[in-house]
Amino acid sequence: SQTIHQWPATLVQPVGSPLSLECTVEGTSNPNLYWYRQAAGRGLQLLFYSVGIGQISSEVPQNLSASRPQDRQFILSSKKLLLSDSGFYLCAYQRPSGANVLTFGAGSRLTVL
Amino acid sequence: QKEVEQDPGPLSVPEGAIVSLNCTYSNSAFQYFMWYRQYSRKGPELLMYTYSSGNKEDGRFTAQVDKSSKYISLFIRDSQPSDSATYLCAMSGGGTASKLTFGTGTRLQVTL
């Protein structure tokens, strides 16, 4: 069976500090991978998606970047965090031959102070 | 106008009630429709998935899609306190990468 892991689960960082959130998927090969951000009362906003190693598409210009160094690993980064980067970050995967549905991880809650 | 509109609630119902949750959308290219359930501080989990118009039933849950009206619904029968969560509708036009567009979610509280 497929599983998805995200870490850290909770993070409190000062403004201007770097960020690295990691996501790994098990039990499937060549998944499509996604990073979403969920802000209070605003729904899920797609940040990045990837259809393969090294292939990153950005949906929203911002202070964040993403990388996919391995088939089942997706990393969300920032060099300098802003207050507005606070939120609940969700990684998701889609099986390459599966239906148009996403399976989400448990999320990483980031607070920037 | 947002692509997907969803009443944020909160919606409070007594145990055993029938719950109706709805979303409207504006993009006629959407063909795949989903409902996700999200408990507090957890990731969303897929509840129902439908393609194009029609109904789909799974236990106490029924999903309806009316593409002519650009309107989707989720019905929960015999609601339980464990159904208390935020319900997110999501939809996409398909393609290689399923870029889902989400509603903002409706918070449901089922009381004893």
C-alpha cells in the first residue's frame, strides 16, 4: 500500500530564517507530487507540482521554492521566511496511472514569528 | 469571483440528521469532482470521487454532480459525532497533473 510522510509536523521559525519541509512517498513509483498551503478560511492553494525528478512547476510566485531530488521525495524550501509564509503546508501525491485524485500527508504547521 | 464557492459554515446539526453540503463552480472544463474530509490539524482524506454528472453512493454518503448547473453536493445520512470535520470540495479538468481547485471548506459539527 502507498503511504506519504511529511516532516516536521510543527515548526516555529523567526522571520528571515531558512525553511526546509520534506515529503516522501512509499509504495508507488513515478508519482506526481504536489505542495499545497492552507491558510485559515482560505482553502488549499497549490504552490508547486512535479511530474518527475527535477521537474518543478510553480503555480504562485512567492518566497518559496521546491525540489525533487529523488523519485519519491519532494522538498519545500525558503531562504528567508516572511510572516506571510505562516500556514499549514500539505504534500500530496497522485499515482501516475490512478484516477484524478490526490492523497495528502498529515501536514506541516509553520508559524513564522 | 472565485472558481469554486463553498459556504464556510459552521453548520451544526443533531446526531442522526441528514446533512447537505454544496459547492458551485464557474469553470465548465471541470470534469472530476471530489469531496475531502479534514479533521482538525490533519491532512484532508478523500471521501468521494465522481466523474462528470450523476450520483454516487457509498454507505451513508452520496455525492451528486449537476454539470449543467455547475453545482455539486454531498449528502450525509444518519450523521454521527465522528462526522464533525471540515468538508472540502475539489475539482479538476483532468490532464497529466491533477491540479485540483478546492473550495474553502464547510465546517460541520454534529451534536449529541
